[in-house]
Amino acid sequence: MEYFDTLIVILQSTVRVSVPLILAALAGLYSERAGIFDIGLEGKMLAAAFAGGAAASVYGSALVGLGAAVFVSVCLALVHGFASITQRGNQIVSGVAINFIALGATVILGQAWFRQGGRTPQLGEGERFTTVELPFAAELADIPVLGSIYSNLLSGHFLLTYFAFALVPFTWWVLYRTRFGLRLRAVGENPGAVDTAGISVIWLRYRAVICCGILCGIAGAYLSMAMTAGFVKGMTAGKGFIALAALIFAKWKPVNVMFACLLFGFLDAMSIRMQGNSLPLIGEVPVQFMQALPYILTVILLAGFIGKAIPPRAGGVPYVKER
Amino acid sequence: MSVPYAKLPAWVDYGLIPLINLAVAFAVAGLVVLAVGESPVRAAGLMIQGAFGYGEGIGFTLYYATNFIFTGLAVAVAFHCGLFNIGGEGQAYVAGLGVALPCLWLDQFAPWYLVFLAAIVGSALAGAAWALIPGWLQAKRGSHVVITTIMFNFIASSLMVYVLVDVLKPAGSMAPQTRAFAESGQLPRLDWMFSWAGVDMGGAPFNLSFLLALVMAGVVWAVIWRTRLGYEIRTMGHSPRAAAYAGIRQSRIIIITMMMSGALAGMMALNPIMGDQHRMQLDFVGGAGFVGIAVALMGRSHPVGIVPAAILFGMLYQGGAEISFEMPQISRDMITIIQGLVILFAGALENMFRPAITAFFATLGGARADKSIAAAE
């Protein structure tokens, strides 16, 4: 029973840390499936986390914070879109630029506005998201196994958490069962064909980039307004890149994205849990190894040793209309 | 794919357009300074004063520039082959081992120049080895080098934390760093260069690795533009198909280019470790690998452009530190913004002003043609 409780605790924190990964990875999915590579997920998330934390504390409302987070993230996404769709610039370079701009600007503006060493003020009640209890969670808690799963693992999360998990089937549905999704996938594989069908490649790709911005914004808001109460300098700490790794690991498919993010989140939760403890059979594993494992796994996958990750064919290539 | 832009005179292409892009980047950075409530003009003045106004400032500026020359060259070499090496940060970090280990082994009995030689070879090899895997994966397995080098940055960071905390840290010490090197593990400073000019360098750690960086800039120029290998690299960069048709072995070129790139990034580790701190510390690279991207884009991947671009970023680093004394709102992080803006405007939005400039020169050319016709009549 003790092992079971430990497991529940680890899984619970797995869910907690997976949510921003799922949101950011799905954000990347919309963009990359449309042929726009985006390594700026990290920067957009960071800027959104800052905007959310700042606006929520100034206006005293979590919803305003969420709105500000999404707005800022979409603005950055549009910069990326302008550079890579309209100006046909290098998408990787543009993504790198956005990461740096966000990294610097959040600290400079945070220090200028709040003077707390790059932090935003601690968010109080009503200024941040609170957890919701599913019905009968307290009553069912005493039932062995199932009750524990229901009231500790499934209940007691933020609304955004349920939203993130609901987004997975929704994205699947959009991508594979709607006209927009079909066109989105087509424009990432063969934009020439989409253009020939009389559909605007540019507008379609801009919409994909905006979707990406919205989801990155929500991911950032989750970081600064749900997981913690306030923005801390550099708080994304590479989560955008882990999300990118998860997206590749999932071969750009929505349901796989969720499992990849849960796997990487689980590794994260385990590495925190295992600090100083040793595993049976293996002995003590260095924490650094656990932290590096998502990246190592992604490299192994990319090398084609466990399946093959094939990116959308037109990814990274700006579309030039025939002249 | 057609190139949608008309040809411009060389001085416009290599001089005017980069300058305009750079000016726009700095103008936007100025807006940020304004938003924070300080005067951009005063900030610029303080920055230049702090970077070039006195001997020690110049020494620090050139010390930082040394890092950026190495990493800028690293990114540029890969650019010539059409590869984007974002992994300079990780390559330099791992190359710290190639510097620190020879120093730790040899500093008790070998003279400094032998240690230096061993460290040069060690850092280049370690950096090249860390770039070899992404290069090999790109060449043989088709995994995108951008993604793998990003992953390798994170893996390098975890690896180095482990090495410094669990392996190289002297017993009984709390700080995650190696022991300090003896005299011969330290590079001579270049005070004599300053005393020629009659300036006192003060405590700036400006050292011999600067000259090595300049030599490497020359070597990169010679290899890229004056050897068969360089020709093959540039052919690959312009058109992989043409390269294949010409019988160039693509995977060999990709792997060699990535290793050269990694070796250059790796040599950057000499400067902070042997030249300044005389020990290997956690996170000694401090983002220099990423600054290399901005430097290479600004310098148009040519050593003649990279050296001044690196000095400009050295000025931003040193001057930025000085500004924060006078204007506490503006910390080093301002440089991160400028770096991002330079990458954005000199890299991704490189061609934003080109149509307008092309049109301007077309009308200018047209007017000139009209005049000559009128003169002929």
C-alpha cells in the first residue's frame, strides 16, 4: 500500500508538470503541421508567463492575466509568422531570435515595473487559478485503490489541466476530421497543391501560427498563475525545448504527443523524487542523467533507432508562389 | 526556387543593407530602453564610455570579443555548408574538459606553452567530438542538425554538472569547480599590447587566446575560400544537388564541417578557463555559444565581418555591465534583447528592406541613364 501511495504521488506530479508540455507541444503541432518550424515555443511561453503574472497582479484577476498571456504570445507568434511566411526568412533563425528577445525582455521589464529582481509580485486569492474538486472526491477517498485514484489523481487539478487533456482529442478531431485540419496538413506537405486548389497558403499558415500562439500563451499562464503564484526569471527552464522534443518524439501526432509529454513529465517527477534515493537493481542514478533522458531519448529516436520521425515535408521551406 | 531579388552593387549588399538592419535592431532596443524610463542616447553614451573609454574597459571588451570570435566562426563555418549549428554552447561547455584536464595533469611540471598547446588540441578535439554525433546523425540518418544540437546543449549541461559536482570537485570543497591551476596553467596576459599604445590595462583578463582567435579567423578564411575542402563546403551550402552531381561526398563534408565548427566553438573554452578564472567553473560559457549566432549573422559569415561583429558584442557585454551601475533598470539582460533583435533583423528579416532599396537604386540608375541619354543628345 505504501508503494501504491508513492506511485499516486509521483503520477500526480507527473500530471502537474506534463500540462505545460502538452499545451506547448500541441501549439508546436499546429504550426509545424502547417510547415512552419517553431523553436520559439520556449520564448513564447516565457513571455506569456510573464505577461500573465504581471497582468494578474496589476488588475487582480486571473482571467485578465490569461488574456494578457495569450495576447503577448500571439503577438510573438505573429512576428515569427511575418518573418517566416511574409518575409520568407529562415524559420529557425526567427525562432532563436524570439527566444532571446523573450528571455531578455521579461527580466528587463519585470525589474523596471516591479523591482523585485525580475519577479512579478506574489499572486493572491482570485489572482491565480485554483484547483477544482471533482464531485464526491472527498466521500470516495476511502475506497481502496479506486477511491485513491479518483480523488487524488483525477480530482483536485486546475481547470487548465482538464482543458489541456481535453485539447488532445479535440486537436485530433480538428486535424483529421475537419476541412481546416485537412488543409493544414496539406499545406505542410505540399503547399503548391493547396495553392492550386485556390486556397491561400499564406492565410492558412498565419492561422496555424496564431493557434500556436494561443496555446503557448495558455501554457505560459499555467506556469506563472497555476503551477506557481507569480513569474520568476527564466521560469520555463527549457520546457519549450522538452515540448519540442516531445512533439518530435510523438512524430507530430496529437495522441502520441500526450503520451510523450506524460513520459517526459514522469521522468521529471521521478528525478525530483529520486534525489538521493537509489533504485532497486540499478542503484543510485545521477539526477543529471534523469534530467538529460528526454533529450537523449529524442536523439535516439531522431537517429531512427526506435522508429523513424519524419517531419512534415514542406516544413521550414518558405512558400514562393510561382511567378 | 527563384531568387526574387534583383542584383545590387556589392557595397550595398555587404555594407549598406547589414548596416540598415543593424540600425533598426538598435533602434528597437532603444525603444525598450525608453519603455523602461531611461534615455537611449545617454545609455549609448555610457555604454561606449564603459567599453572604450579607459584601458581596463577596452581590455574587458576585447576579452569578451575573443569568446565571440570563436563561437561566431563556429556558426559561420556551418552556415557555409547550409547547416545551422545551435550547439556551440554545448560544444564549448564540453570542450572545457579538453582544456581543464591537460591543465590539471600538466600544470605542475610542464611550461605554460606546452600546456597551452595541449589545451588547444584538447579543446578542439572535445568540441569536435561533441559536434561529431549531430553531424554524423545528419549525414547518415537524416536527423535534423538543429534539433540534435539543441538536445546536445541540454545533454552537455547535465553532463558537465555531473562531472563538476561528482568527479572533478576537489574533496572538501563546496563550490562545483576544479582546483585552481598552477602558474603554467595560466595564459599570459597581453599587457604589452596595451603599453605600446600607452594605455594601462588594469585588471582586465585580456590574454593570448585573443591572438589565437585572430589566427583562427585567418585559418577559416583560408580554408573556406582557398582550399578544395572549402570549395566543396560552399558548394554544398549553395546547392546540395549540384554538389552531389559534381561527385562531392556529401556525408563526408557534413561531418567534417560539423567537426570544424565544433572545434572552433570548443577553443572558446580556452579564454575563460586558462585566460581568466584559471579553473573550470559551472556554466563558464555563459551564453557565448548563442551570441555566436548573432555574430555570424551580423558578420555575414565572413571572418572580416565576424571580428568587428564580435568586438561590437564585446562592447555590449562590457558596456552593458557599466550601464547597470548608472542605470540600475538596465542590466546585462538588455544584451540578450539586443542579441535577439540582431538575430531577428540581420537574420530572419534580412530581406525586409531589400525591395525598397532595390527600388531606390533602380530609380537612381534610371535617372542616371536618362541623364547620359540627354548628354548624348
